Amino acid sequence: MSDETRPNAPADRVGAPMYLAKFREREAERLANISNDVADEPTNEPIYLRQFRERRDASSIATPLWERGSLEIQQALTEDNRNKEIVPPEAVRRTVNNDVFLIRHGETQGYSTDSGLTPQGVWQAHTYGHTLAKRIKSGETVVFRHADTNRARETAEHIYRGLADGLVMFEKEITIHEPEPIHAFRNFQFSSPSGLSDVTAAFREYYSLVEGIERTAAGDRPLWLVEMDRFWRTQQGGGDPIQHWLTTPLLHFEPPSLCVRRFWQGITDLSSEFPGARLLIATHSGPIRAFAVAALGYDPGEPYNTEHVRVKLYESSRNDDVDALVAYRNRVQEIKVPVMEELTAWQAAAEGRPEDFGKEPKGVRVA
């Protein structure tokens, strides 16, 4: 093999590619111009700045992109990533009236009883509060509320303690309203012969009866028992019982839409009572998930323990309307807060009482 065809032969012996030859010509011309400028026109301008200006001027010449220097190619490829952030002027910025966190309770001992949190659940709640202390600002007001179950109450209490510990560590001072139960944020309800109760509490009544009915097989099972049996068997089989509740018409379970209604009612009532406050509400995954589905228009999935759906209530530009942002798992949706008096009372519609359409359904408003 001759020298001219060897792969490692010098470029000047085999003939350099056209792009490399043109690059060398431009480099030689650039270096010559720099040396002439330095010799003939002394200046205090740094050489790197003069070289940058020369490259910028050279890029204005109508030459193909691939014939330009590497700097021009990088600038062209990254142009879309260097856009400036658009920040609205102060005059048109919207004021946040309340920052609301709908927080699922921490890990619990189990759902067949209301026995409270596990040590892991306590750690989750305490860590949540301690993390919040890093982000909160001095002078804020924080209000704690929770559903009336042991797991929700303990979650709120341990978030409160974690926040208090963090405030001491980070030397911040805020106003805190201690945890209190609020009926609007209860778990979705179930109707059994003994009345309305939390779906977890209703399980105990179901469990005490279903075994005897199955053993004796005396007649048909009542519909409430059938629906509860399907719900809990979905849980026991590793399925998603909340999805079953959200997507299957159930006559003895509180409808998801009513959970969303009372959650909005509870939020607006707290907003009126504590304007400008940060509202931390420990509650249950089912209503939280229904709330997110109603706002986002799709099911983003079950919230993890101490995961939250965040709601920002803005000051209204009109007296009868309040804008809000609902955020969950990197999705943010701007919505209008529903006005309860304008919503149809479906029970009145079912009973043929059109004069009651639009009135608040029984059991939705907070006592």
C-alpha cells in the first residue's frame, strides 16, 4: 500500500477535505488580522472580546450553516432554549387568597379498623411538616384541619409537630391554628341498615354479617351487602377499589360528585374564615382523587401517603366568581370554583320537585 492511500497518511499528502481546507483558510486569515490589529492599532479591549465580535460579524455573511464556525452552530441549535422568561407586570399579577393542601393521611395500620398510623406513617407526617417549615415564610398563617378519623387526625397532629420543630430550627415565626376536625372533609360515606358511616367503619358491619349469610345461604343478599362485598373484594384482590367507586354506579356509596361538592364548600368556608392563610387539610385518598379528577378531567391515580393536591384560590375580580389553580402530579389546571347554589340538587330532581332545583342538597353544606 502506498503512502497516498494509507489511512494514517498526513492530510497535506492525500488532500484535505473541502470543509477542512476552508476552515484552515479562515483560521489563517483570522490570525493574520488579529496580529495586524494588535500591531497597528493598540487597544485596551481584550483579545477574546475582539475575537467574539469578529466571529459574530462573520456569521452575518450568507454562508451555509455547516461552513460556519462551531460557535455559530451552537448558537443556532440552542436558540429556542435561550428565550427569556415572561413575567407579568406587578399591576396585573393576581393575589393568592389561600394556598390549600389536601393531604392524604400517612401509612395506616389497616383499613378494616380505624386504628391510626404506623411508625412509618408517623415519620411520613412529621417529615412533611418539617419540609414545609423550610418553604414557609415568617409572618404567614397556617390552619390545620382534618377528617374525623384516627388516621387523618394523627396525620394532622404529626405534621403540626414537624412544622413546629422546623420553625425552631429555621428561626421562623408564624401563626398556627391547631388541628381540628371538620365534617366537610370526611371520607366518602356508605349507607347501611345502621345509617350513614365512613366506608371503613361500615366494613365492620359488613364483615360481621357476610360470613353468616354465606354460610346459611338463606335467601338473596341485600344490595348494600353486595356492593360492599364487591368493593372490599377488589381491595383484597390487589385491585383499585377507589377506581371501582369512581367508575361504577353504586347506590349505597356516596357519589364522587357529592364529595367534590362538599370539599369545595369546606374550602370556600375556610377561605372566608381565614383569608390569606395556608390551609393544611389531612383527609382520605378517595375524596382527594375525586376532587383531582373533577378539576383535571382525567384520573391521575391514587395519591401516596402524605401526597397532596394543591389548590390556589385567587382573589376574585368579580364578587360572584373566584378563580383557582388545582395542581396534582405536575399537572396544573385553572378552574372556576363552583357556586353551590347554582348546582342542581339531584335528589330534588329525582323526586320531581323542580321548585327545589339549584338548592343545596341535604348533607352537602358544612354544619
